[in-house]
Amino acid sequence: MFDGAFLSHVILLVIGAISACGIVSAFAAMFAMGRSGYRKD
């Protein structure tokens, strides 16, 4: 039913989506830590 090229594209898409989510969450965490350094509350 599925050929090898389709499955390799699906695997690459899943890996890309996971890495994109990781990059976005790492950037958000660094941004939040940088903002909490000089806040006075």
C-alpha cells in the first residue's frame, strides 16, 4: 500500500515537526528567562 519513498517522507516530516516544536519552545524558554532577570515584582 505505501511505498518506501512515502514512508521516508512521513518520517522526515515527523522529525521536522518535532525539531521545529523544540526550537520554538527553547526560544520561548530563553525569552522568558531573559525577561524575568530584570523584572521588579
